[in-house]
Amino acid sequence: MKEFVVYTAMRLVVFVASLLVVIGVWSLVSGQDSVNAVWSVVLAFIVSGIASYFLLNRQREAFARRVELRAQRATSAFEARRGREDAE
């Protein structure tokens, strides 16, 4: 569970940072005070997704290992229950 919380929190931080950068660059390039919020969010999702793929690889791998471990334990517990049922 800890890996999920850490990875999700870091994804949110990367998204918020990307959103701030996109809004800042958009306002500098356009020279206007108003920024299109919908397109800023869309661009920030794209930028944060790409950045997260490279920057959060270690956290994603830790989360994947934890999920795989839980799946293996659940499978072995299921097989053990099934074996007991077959023996009876």
C-alpha cells in the first residue's frame, strides 16, 4: 500500500509542476494574462505522463513488485484451499 501512495503522490506532484510550467510558458509565449485552462490541463497531462515514465521508474517498479507479490500470495492461498477441498 505504501508504494501505491508514494507513486500516486509523486505523479500528482509531477502533474502540478507540469501544469505550472505549461501555464507559465503559455502566458509568456502568448503575451496575454488569460490562459486556456482546458488546453493547459491537456498539455500538462501529456508532459507529466512522459516525465513520469522516465522520472518515476523506480517507484513504478516497486509498486509493480508489490502487486505481483500480493497476486502470488493470493494464488498460492487459492491453490491451497482448492487442494484441501479436493482432498476432502
